[in-house]
Amino acid sequence: MTMPVMEPDLDAATLRSWARTIDDGPFSSLCWGERIAFDNPDSLTLLGAVAAWTDRVRLVTTVVVPQLHDPVLLAKGLATGDVLSGGRLTVGIGVGGRHEDYRAVGADPATQTMREMADRVAVMRRVWAGEKVTDSVLPVGPPPVQPGGPALLVGTIGPKTVRSAAAWADGLAGTTLDLDTGKQNELFDIARSSWAETGKAAPHLATSFWFALGDAAEARAQVHRHLRRYMNWIPAGYVDAMAPATGFAGSEQQLHDVLGGFRDIGADEVHLIPTSSDVDQLRRAAEVAREFT
């Protein structure tokens, strides 16, 4: 389950309630995404908070963009989160989809490439391994609880990106707009073969989609409102055109059937993305998810 970080008017009480309800089960992971030129919480600050608010669930960044950070400071912040959570952190990373986020932090949009991301991953791995990245007295710490650092998932929907990430990633943290399990399975198959070619263990396969539970028309309107707000860098007409077929809107039984379809193609996880900060949506989704545990 993803935290409602892209919803308006959030406060600490709402975020804490969501985190503790997610931790109560049956969810396997608590996720949150990163944007800069938006009013969502800062990713690393939230990592510290959810580490303190939870005890069981894995914490997954879906996704953090390394090119928006100094890689050494990012590695240090993530290692700190791994320590605070007792080794429950998984790091989803991606190149990001918005130049405005790059410009907001003074990052060069020309670095919005898989090669640049892989270079920063290499620096982060060195930090987590305890290597000195400068001529310092001590290496950059703290050391993460998980040896070698948290598992890394690549956020992508493209086969080329999946193939290039097989060298350094531990799996996928993808997304699906139209819930097409056939297309998703094709990407999973590319990941399986790419990881096998590198001699690595089978990849962790995760995808995600927006959801709203309730009366079909009302739920679809909720998804539409969320997309209008979240996709503010896209002309509203394009968002309006895609909204009727994007994400999930419907009943608990319909959501159960959709999740069953992703289970059947071998998805290890589906990261549900809420389109409301109403904790009732979370509790209703929890009842559906409980049937898969």
C-alpha cells in the first residue's frame, strides 16, 4: 500500500494513521513516491517518520530519483532509514518523469538517463559497502543493517530500461495504467530472462496502479480528480482523455479479481496507489488484500 503523499492538505495525524493501519496488516510493504515541485512530503524525512511509526511492514521508496540528490548524501540518508527501521528498507529508484523537479534542485535534465542513474547507484553501493569515497578519516556511515545495503528496485515500464537495470537492480517497481496483465507479463518475462542472463537470482516483480473503491461512477470520479491534480505537468485535456481507462475504480470483489490476475502472472507484489487520503479506502483495500495472505 502506498501512502497518500500526493493528496492535498496532509498533516502528521493523517500520515501516522495510514502508516500504522498499513503496519497492522495484511500489507507486505508501505510505499511512497517522490516529487520536488509539488506539496508532497520530503522522501527521506518521511522515511524517518514511517520507520518510527511502524514495526513490521517493509518500507519501499517508489520511487526516489538519484539524480535529484547528491549520491553520497542520499546513500547516507537511506542507510540511516535502514538503521531506524531495523533493516526493513527497500529502495525503488527511477529517472523521474518531470524536468521541473530537476530544475527545482538545480539538477541538469540531461542527466535524466539510465546511465546517469546507474553511475549514482554505483556510488551509493560503495558507501553502503563501507568504502571511502573521498580521502576522509572514516567512510560515510552509518552502515546499513542489511549487508551491502537495501535491495534496489528499478521503476520502469519499458523493456530497454529493464534490460539495462539487470546488472545492478534486484527487481522491478513498475506501474500499469490500464491493468493489462498480458503486457505486464511480457515485461516480467523480459526481466526474468535479463536477470537469468546475468546469473543473478530471479528478480522481485512488482507493479502498481491507482485505485478507488466504491460506487463505480463515484470511484472513477475520484481517480479522475487525483490524476488531474497529480499529473499537473500534462495538459488537462490529455488527462481527461486517459482518466476513464487509467487505474482501478470499482468494488472490493472487482479489485480482488484484478489482483488475482496479477498474482497469476507471477507478480510478487502490487503496490496500490490511493487516490484519496480517506483511511476508509485503506481499510477496505486491506480486507481485499487479506485474502491473498
